[in-house]
Amino acid sequence: MKNKISLVAAFFLFSFSVTFLHAQTAYVGEFFSNYVKVINAATHTITDSIYIGHMVEWTAVSPDGSKVYFVGADTVTVVNTASKSIIAKIPVGYDASGIVVSPDGSKVYVSNTLDYSVSVINTTTNSVDATIPLGGGSPFDLAITPDGSKVYVASTNMNNTVTVLNTINNSVITTLTVGYIPEFLCISPDGSKVYVANAGEESIYIINTSTNIVSDSFTVSGNPSAIEISNDGAKLYIAFTNDAFVKVYNATSKTIIDSVAVSPDPHGLSLTPDGSKLYVASLLHLDVINVTSSTLIASIPMPNGPSAFGDFISTYPNVTGLIRSPAQQNAISVYPNPFSNQAIVTFEEELNTATIQMKDVQGKTVKTITSIQGRQVTISKDELSRGVYFLQVIKSQNIFTKRVIIE
């Protein structure tokens, strides 16, 4: 579920520079309370609680880290991560469950299990723009492609399908038959594959996103209760029902390469933005795995039971000084994105001696283009490796940030 990056940036007005601080935060609901626990992902400690007013079932964080969306009681509650205050409560469909945010942060997609539909939320107005009927099934988990063009919806009950949605016109592209009770999805970082964890059988199906067909499947060691993919797409992390392990699979050979003992009944998985730790929601604990050594490094007691479905860890830079109005969101565009060799950056206004910086997921500047004039500039892959980067246009006293992917 996705290329995950959580950084906090501070823009110093007089030096016009950006400093990245490595802050990663998990937002974990509880089954038996109306609170969300705020957890420092570096120290594995609970630092705060936010009263939501309903049990939280699913969670998603906005791409810039400024907002977090909590699903429960047929409502999406929107929280400002800086002030930890509720800024909106958005009614959605009956038995709302899965949630995913578009890569540009403009839309939120919510599956309505007993309405057989998906709600599309406009994040500027915090209102439902559209409801997409699925024609049956019980939609549960969602996954969105890195370019934001398609949403994949797993439908459980007796439907056993994954529905592919076109996000441009909010229509159904196709519906694919998969395994028994497909509950959980994750998508490869390059967007080429969707992995379907079938909770009713011991299998994972693989969907080719170019052709939208089931291209492969493999058997796993139990009934999967959660699935996550590494930032480089090389490993799959899978938890199982009535188990106390997270199994690590090689995504190419589809074989087990490691196994980590965790607390009983793991049911939610989320990687930290830098990909170094895997958070595991179990029956009464939130466990933390070091993915390099495949060892359990922390276990946070949560007596009310962690309800942590979805991407519950801050994912992308939260840039202080970056104005997030719709006008500034559209101030720059990058095409194509993702790109493999070159991309064209287009500016809404004519620039005069502006600067572009590209930063990697650790906040390190990997490319700088100075003295930009006009309304377009071409950026090249050059020596950069495949992955997620943040393109920042520094113009006078403003910084505009765009997430870009190199394939």
C-alpha cells in the first residue's frame, strides 16, 4: 500500500532553505474506545490521544501529512495533524470501511460495505462529490495506483471480486474474479501489480494493472489477515488469522524468506515512511519489527485493542511554509508522472530566476536546477535510481512541492 514517506520540513524565510526533520507518526484507533493514539514511530511511545467520537476502523493519512482520515460509524472524521483537532465529519455510506487518499491529496475514496458502493470525497470542501455503485459484493479494502488513475476495490461476501475504478470519470472499468473472501490489497511501488490477500483461503492473487487481468497467484501458509509491500517492492509482509507471526515473502519467487514472531492475532500492517520498520496491530499490542534484521524491537500495550486497518503512519513531507490552497496545489504540474527518462515541469506563472530541488525520501537534495526562467523546464532521470522523490520549486518567498516517481 504504498510508497510511504513521513518528513517534517521547515521553511526559513530569510535563508529560503528547507530543513527536513525525521518525524514519523502512527495514528492508531482502538476497538473499545472513541480515541486515537498518537505514536512516535521513532521511539515507539504513545505521545497523545485524540477524541474522535466513534470507534475507528480504518485510517489514511494525506500525502502531505497535514491531515488524517478516520473511518467509523458511517463517517469519515478529518483531523488536522498539527493541532490534533477535528476539522470535519463527513457522512458516507452504510458500514463504511476501507479508505485511500489519492496521490495528489485531492480525493479520498471510501468503501461502503453494505451499500455496495464507493464514496468519493473532495478534500478541499470535505464533502462527498460522487458515489460509485459497484452492483453487488461487499467492498472492503482499496488500493490506488501511484499516478492516481485507478482504484482497486476488494469485495468480500460471496462476490469474491476486485473492481477496477476509473478515477477520471468515477466509473467501473472492469470486475475481476479472485480468491475466496478477498479482504486486503497492496500495490507495488511502481504501480504495475496489485496483490490480493484472500482471507477465506490460503492464497494471494496478483493483478497486472496494465491489462487488468489476474496474471498470477501463489499459495501462502495460512488465511491472510493483512498484507504490506516493502518500499522497493522486493518483499511482501503477510499476517495470518489465528497466528502469531508475520511471514516475509520474496515478491519475485513468491517463497517465504523469513518469519517474525509477534503478539497473537495480527490484523493490521503498516510500514514507516522510510521503510525501516513494520508496525503490526495485534489483539492487545502494537508490535514493531525491524525489517532489516527481521526482529521484534518493540511491543506497545494497547488494552483497548488496536484498530489499525489501512495506512496509519504519516507518509509524506509536511512542509511548514508550504501554502496548500487549491491555487497553489495547481501552481506546478509534472508530465509524465511517473516517468522513466524525462519529465516536463510546467508552471502556472512565468518564473524568473527560480530554483528546483529534488529531494529523496530521507530529505537529501539529489538534484538542483538554478536560474529557471519561463513556464517550462525539463528534468532528467540522469543518475537517479527508481523511487519516490519530492520536487520543490523555490520562488521568492514561496516553496511549491510536487511528489514525483521515477520508474
